[in-house]
Amino acid sequence: MTTEKHSQLRHELRRDVAERQAGYRMRALKLFPHICARCAREFEGKRLKELTVHHKDFNHDNNPQDGSNWELLCIYCHDDEHAPDSLRSMGDGPVHEDLKKASPIVNPFAGLDGLLGK
């Protein structure tokens, strides 16, 4: 396949994906309140573009008319939803003994209560 054909094919694929996404995004915005399903932040006006459609089953071709496979997530929660499990679960596992020791970082507010007379 020539470079020109590759370029044309990529252009057509991008166009098809954009058309498909625009269709279900508009439907989802009509069906659901403009609130992130995870963090419950509300979106309106110019900030509405920060709200994305998440496919619950991760299948972007599963777009039922009733929106049962969708939920609206803000861009941050959506990124977290698609993060690898190793990143999403950071901090959830057991803590290594070396990490349980006191932090070498100085707390700038240590003893502040005493200085303020509280």
C-alpha cells in the first residue's frame, strides 16, 4: 500500500470515529444530567466540553439508544478509569516497612500552635 493510500485511510478512519463520537456524545448529553458520575462535579456552558462519555463495558461500538452503556465522566475521572490497574491502585496495597518510618521532609507548621499561644 502506498503512503498516499495510508494517509487517505487514516483520514477516513479519524473522520468515522469523530462522527460516531459526536453522535453518541450528543445523545448522552441530552439523556443525562451534566454531572460527572464519579466525582459529582457539575458542568455547564464552556466547561461542558470537559465532560466525556464513558462506555461502561469499554466497547465503543456498543451504543444503545437508551444510553444504558454510557455514563458521563469529567476528563479527570475518565482518564483515571482508563488508567492501568497498576497506576489506579497506587497506595491501596500494603505499605513497605521502610515507608512507615517518619518522613525526612520537614513540616513547616510543626510547633506553630505553641508559637501562636494555642
